[in-house]
Amino acid sequence: MTAVMAVGLAGTAQAEMLDVEKDELKFGFIKLTDMAPLAVAYEKGYFEDEGLFVTLEPQANWKVLLDRVITGELDGAHMLAGQPLAATIGFGTEAHIITPFSMDLNGNGITVSNEVWAEMKKHVPLQDDGKPVHPIKADYLKPVVQKYRQEGKPFNMGMVFPVSTHNYELRYWLAAGGLHPGYYSSENISGQIQADVLLSVTPPPQMPATLEAGTIYGYCVGEPWNQQAVFKGIGVPVITDYEIWKNNPEKVFGITAEFAEKYPNTTLALTKALIRAAIWLDENDNANRPEAVEILSRSEYVGADAEVIANSMTGTFEYEKGDQRSVPDFNVFFRYFATYPYYSDAVWYLSQMRRWGQITEGKSDAWYDEVAKKVYRPDIYLQAARMLVDEEMAKEADFPWETDGYREPQSEFIDGITFDGRKPNEYLQQFPIGLKGVEKVDGNSVVGG
């Protein structure tokens, strides 16, 4: 197709406006601060610069959002990183979803009720100033869970969706502290087989109210719903996902493989706009974050108080009321190649699906690589990035041109275990809790070890 030249925002630079095949688009999102690249691309006119006329529409929950992308009611959406992978391998709803753009790093936390925190705190070491030593491990939750269970009370915690980062982060944290978060099987998809802690789905905006009602004793969620618990005085965030896995990948932008094939220029154009939004969110040491907070606080986006959103979006995080600490990388949208869709990120999610039985059978390392490459599309991303560099909208150094799509082995996890995306089976062997090798769940037992 022919490309039309237009004057770009960078003064004398020439913006290459693609001849998009579809210019009216509807994108879905969930009311979380990490939908920010979509809001910014819209509000700053980056979509329009690419010849796209976009409508952004909040969705009721992650399942509805995914289903509407699959049916074509939505052209694309802010998604849990696990959703395109799970859909493509047929766990839950089956459809080939791809991602050309990773939306952010970090951004989640684990919150417990005031009552649970009061019990946990008895076991947590304190600093000289009397404040807890961080990171707070699940080791300190273990005696609390044991006490509840001895009293005949199941210990319930919430997460946002079975294939959410939050589910895997909460499971990772619990297991690192010796608490079993439960298995899935083909017959039992509750995820509670052999569980010490019973995890179930609660939509993000409902987390604080569900905690306050006593239905759950804690939860893992994205912002602003951890800070909301602090503001309401009903719970205490004990750890951020940055402390569980430093600079972990979070959401992605998902479209169907069919959309990308049918509308290649449109796909490139929307990827360009999202990359520009991510750059804006992180540039000049987060100088634009206060403006981003104002945008996100609007009812059409996240709709939470600006003060609550600012608590994490501007580089701090409040744990106990009054215990506000500097966490400059709590939300990362562009630094550290945050927007590049790494195959190794996909492999980590798949490894957790296998660890907890969502992938019921053992798979070869080659299988993990094949699925990652089917879903994560750095080729589209780098094509869009090259156009932005040529248009002087981005810098050459901003993108990992030479990577094979795999990060170097990462070891900054709360349990110190090293993850090498090229060797997922070797990675899974290292965990005392979780499926590995040819093991599978049969009834309430693990067999085949």
C-alpha cells in the first residue's frame, strides 16, 4: 500500500502516515492505572496522528473484554498478559490472540485485612524506626493461615482472573513462603486442589468492598485498588509485585491474529501510537505523571480519586497508613524496554500455567518457545519502532534491536530462584511447591513424579 507523507509533531520531522485499512476502532480496557497508554494515546492525539479514530470503552470484567475482542465487537484491548497465551493454547476460551505491544512493568500489590496484618506483624522484623522491614514475605502469613485453619476457617484471598499476573504473583509469593496456593486440573478448575490458601476471582474495583465485608482476607490487584484500602482504612498492602519479581511484565495490548493479518497497516499505526504514549508517560523522569494522574482520575478512565492514583503513579507507595516509601519504578511504561514483547515474558506465564496445573501435561522447552512466538510479535513492534525513529519521534537507543526476544536469565525474585526463558522445564524443577516434569493432577493427588 502507498504511504502518505504528513508533517509530524516534531517540527521538521516527517511523520509517515500509513494508509490504514480500518480507521475507526474501538478498544476495551479495565479501570486500572496501567491502561494509561491507551488514555494518553487518545488524549494526546497520537491515535489521530496515525489516522485512527479511536473509541475507548471500559469493560465489566476480563472475560467480557476477551470475548468481545474475539467476536470483533472490540478491535483490541488492554489485556492480562496471560489472556492471549491462554486463549491461543485453548485454556478457557479458545482463539488465536497476539500482542505487538507490552503495556507496562510492575504495578500490582498484595493487600491483607487489618486483622490479618495485626497477626502477621507479630512475626515481621522491624527497622530501627519501628516500621516493618521490606520485602514482607509470606513466611509471616503462614502462622496466621495455620491459626485460621485450626479454627476451621478457610483462608480466602482474591485475585482478578485465573490467567492474570495477579493470580501467578500471589501464588508465587505464597509458595515462596511455604503456603500451597492450590492446583488446577482438567476436571477441577477451581485452582484449590491441595490449597492452604483458597484463591478466587474478584473484579478489581470490588476488591476493597469484598475485603471490608470479610468475604476475603486479602487480595492481589493492580492500582489504585491497593492504595484504596489504605485510604479507606480497611487493609494494608504488604508487598508490591516489584518486590516479588523486580520489573516483571504486566499487561499487554491484545488483538486477534486475524485482525493483524487483515489490517497490517492499522496494526502498525496503533502500535506506533501506543509506543509514543509509553514514551510520554516515562520521559524526563516521570515529569508527565501528574498530568497522567489527572487524566486517569476522570470517570471515563479509572474514575478513582486523583490522590489515590497519585500515590503509586508518581513513584511512591503507601503500605500501612503513614508508611509511604519511595518506589520510583512501581509503574514503568517505557524504561527498561518495557513495551517490547519479549518471548521470555510469555514463557514465564506459560511456566506458571504449567506449575499450577492449568497446562495439565508436561511440555517440551520447544513447545514453550513455539507458543511464545505464535502470540508475542516483536516483529510488528520493531517495524513500528523503526518508523518512529525515522520520524524522529523516538530514539534509536530506546529499542532492543539486537535481541533474539529472550531476556538474559533473571534472578531478582523474592525466593532468589533464577528464571531462564530458554529453559522452562529446568526452571520448574527448582520449586519445592508446583508441578514439574511429567507430573499431573489426578483427583486430589499429584501423580507421575
